[in-house]
Amino acid sequence: MGTTVFERMRPDASIVSHALSATRQSPFWIEDAPADDYPALTADTHCDLAVVGGGYSGLWTALLAKRENPSRRVVLLEARRIGWAASGRNGGFCESSLTHGEENGLTRFPQEFDRLQEFGRANLDEIERTVNELGLDCDFERNGAIDIATEPHQAEWMLEGANGDDAVFLDTDAVRAQVNSPTFEAGLFRTRDSALIHPAKLTVALARACAELGVEIHEHTPVEGLDTNTLSVAQGAELHTAHGTVRARKVALATNVFPSLLKRNRLQTVPVYDYVLMTEPLTDAQLASIGWEGRQGLGDSANQFHYYRLSRDNRILWGGYDAIYHYGGRVREEYEDRPETFRRLAAHFFTTFPQLEGIRFSNKWAGAIDTCSRFCAFFGSARDGRVAYATGFTGLGVASTHFGAQVMLDLLEGRATERTELAMVRSRPLPFPPEPAASIGINLTRWSLDRADHNGGRRNLFLKTLDAVGLGFDS
């Protein structure tokens, strides 16, 4: 097997140790954007629409529902705090793709891929328009993104993806003129379809906008059960919590990685942990040493890839590469501190930016991604149209949760729209098998993807088999 640039240009261990010596285990974004407090539910209530989950998916659903019909009574129930999970921990890449990239979309939805691209760009435009209309304070920057090649075979992929318009090929000199790293072989500058946001500021701003429109938000209110058996379709559904029952005409489930209240979705997603580092703010001299004047989002192009971007105060967020699944699909706080992964990430950072030797990481954290077998979101309704869901975003939910919210509202209102007629919306991914098969399959896939990265991108028989049956993944 070959090596990657991260093995060929490994930094001294002392550089990594110094960088991590004062790092605290805490999501930077959440520290940087203190959230408002919302009361727990303390009594029975009723509403037109109940939304379960206080991340992007739930907040967009509540906001859009109220903007569409201000007289509609909307109640949002969050088990802990608004935006505390994936929505407050992600990289802040607001991407237009609804299909987790071009290759995944072309493979799974070839007949409607062009239309999905149009939907995705319109979705990003709508988010930008809403941010401006409502004055959402979320550090929105539509700077585009650069896909980075760190190996020669990846440079060929960049060239194939260029269209000379909004996907511009950058050779070695051109990409290093944008951002200076000795690891960069080439790049693909996507000028239209990517923006950056401050993840936690967006959740705070969306919640405030919801509350101003009259959405009733309840934190620290986990939903323990969904009941429709004793109710007619006209009566709707009941959501049971420890301190009250919510009777709702319609219910939108926006629970992301956490176990679904619908049995049919229990095996549709698995939690995969993603890890992140954040540097202290760069000095002017440090920033000058790497350039990055365009402030684009960056991501390299291996199967196990890194994503990185600048914050408003010129910190570098550096995340990705390891994607860790724990037996049984558990989501637990203790999984968030994984020293070997943070050391690996830090080493890869200094391989990429050796000129930043001496800088420290202020924060490290992790979060669970709701991965499904088709690697992009799926949608549906249940209980005679009383309940809708959108989940399985697989790490690309910052923008696509807005689209998912629109789909859920269409389904709940019984509207036949172009969105609801999409094959992407009408179909479901294959479920994951129960344990121990799930753990064996997921970890074998990860091992195989790593081997492909070390073998010029060439996929082994196992990955080719997954591709053939529609379970393949291409980042």
C-alpha cells in the first residue's frame, strides 16, 4: 500500500503536543453564542403543529410554518437546549447540494439530478434571502468553496469536475495562490454553491425569530411517546412528556441522530461521530503566511477527508477524517473525547500548514452525524398524514434542513408539489442491519475507504459490491 501526504510529511510529535496542551473539551461555537432560555413544558396543551427537535430542522420547520400561516399555533419541544447537538457543533458549511455531492446524486437519482441541483441552489438562495430579510445574526458569508486535491489522482478528479463557469479548475500554482499549503496539488473552486455560517449563532437567531412570530418553544422537554391509536385523524396526535401532553393536529419529527418516535425509522440511520479542532485567532502575520483572502470553505478530496474554514475572528476550524461508529448505535457524551483522533487531526493540520507551527488549539469537540445508507436525507409521512419526518442528512444538513422543512410542511398539509413528487422524496434508503452485522459492515466500509485513499483512489471488491447494490459512498 502507498502512503498519503499526511504520512509522508508528518510533523514532529512535540509540535502536536504543544498545540493540544491547553485545549478544552467544548464546542467553540456554543461558547461563542450564548443561547436564550426557554421554559420547560409544565402542563397539557394543544396546537396546530408540534415540532419535535430544536436544531436546524425543527427551527426551520417552525419558522416557515408561522411565516406561511401566522394564525397557526406552533409548539416546539426540545429535549435539552436549542442547538446543543449537531446544529451547534458542525463546521458551518452551508452547501447547496441536497445529495451529498455530484457523484452521489448522479448515482442515486440520475433522472432528476439536474433538477435537484436547481432545487439546491434555490434553497441556498432562499436561506440567504431569509437571513437578510429577518436580520439573522449568523455571520453568513457566501464565499464559495474549494475542493482540494492533496494527491495526483485527486487532481484528475478536480479537472473532470470543472465546467469553466461556476466550478473552476485551479492548478497547483493557482490553488496555492488562494491558500498557501505545500500539500495542495490542485483545486476546484465552486463559486456559487457554498456559504459559511456561525452554527450556534444561526440556531440562536432562528429561535429568536420563531419566538417573535409566536412559536411556543419549550426546552428540557424530552418527548417520551407519540400516540395516535386512540385519536381520529381529525384529532391528530398526542406527544407525551414528563410534565404534560401536547395534542397536535400535525407533528413534524426533527430528531436528527436520536432514535425516531416512529418504529419504521429505527434502523434507517446510525450515529457516526465526527471530531473537530479550533485554533486560537491567527495573528496578522500568521494569516498572511497562508493567504486565504477569499475566506472560502475548504475540503480535501479523499474518502476520509478534512474540512476547514476561517471564523469571523480568523480562527481555523479543522475537522473530519475519522468517522467513528460505536457498537449498538449509541449516542453518549463520553464518545466526544477521543485523544487519538484529536492528535491525528492536529498532526494533519500541521502537515497542511507547517508555517503555523507554534499555534495552539483552543477547543476540541465532537458530535454525532445521522448517517443513512444513501448518504443524503430522506423524508416521509406516517399515521395517515398526521406525522412527517426528515432525517439522514449525513453531515450535510446546514442548508438541506431548510429544504427538508419545506418537504415536511408540504406533506403535512397534503400538498402535491414538485418537491413531494421527487424520487428523492418519495423513496427511502435501505435500512442498516441489526447488530452485530451493522458494526461489522460499517467498520469494514471505513477500512476499505482508507485503503482506497492509500491506493490511488482505487476501490476494493467490497466497495465495488456496495456500489453495485446502491450502498456505495463517494465523498
